Amino acid sequence: MAIRENQKVKYQAFVPVHLLADDSDSNVNSIPANAKSAVVTGYVNDTDDYIVLPPVASCEIGHTITIIASAGTNFELRTPASSEEEINSENCDGTKEALLTDTNIYTVTKINSTVGWMLEGRTAIGAYQTAIIPD
């Protein structure tokens, strides 16, 4: 049976974005809005370095991003500077940030444009972390 052009299944490869944690917002540490996963492979300065989520308005409700923490040290997670956007109900545009532990895997999910992002973490042995409260 022939498949018409409009019936073909389209496959899209989701290649992870590779980032370095840094101490200022840039292309080096910012997750693009269309990313499904990001691997943090290192850091530029120290454990105060961070990565940045995409603007919440640039993603659909329910959009999830998997973050693999493989930087060689812990680092932070923020929302874009001066955005007033939240991670786990805390403004994380530089006022606060969420600590990500090296070797853990994290999932962020857009809840909506008001609440922002929900962050969950799992340890290297697959156990869920307790609630992550940005500080």
C-alpha cells in the first residue's frame, strides 16, 4: 500500500546540547528553547558557575528538558536575567538559583507562563532527590 506524502511519519533526532557552566549568561551556558536534553560537560570558573533555562514564553506548556550534570563539579541553574521567571516557585533570574549536583540527572518541565518551571532530580543510582528549593 502506498503512503501519501502527508501521511509519512516524520522523525526528528534529538541531539543533546553540550554546555559549560559559566558566571554570566551566554551561548556557552544557555539552553535553547527547542532543546530536549542538555549535557553540562564542564565549567569555566568555579562552583558558582551556572546554566540558563530558555525563556519560559519560548516553550510550550509541558515542554521538558533533561539535564545531565557531568561538569566535574556542582553548578547552578537559573532562568534568564531580569526575567522574573521561577524554578520551583522561586524567582531564579539571579536572585536565587537551584543547585545541581554533579552526576545527577534533572528534568525541568514548563508548568505555565506564570509559575514557570518545575525541577526534579535523580541521583546516579536512580533515587529521586528531595524537593529542590532554590536559594
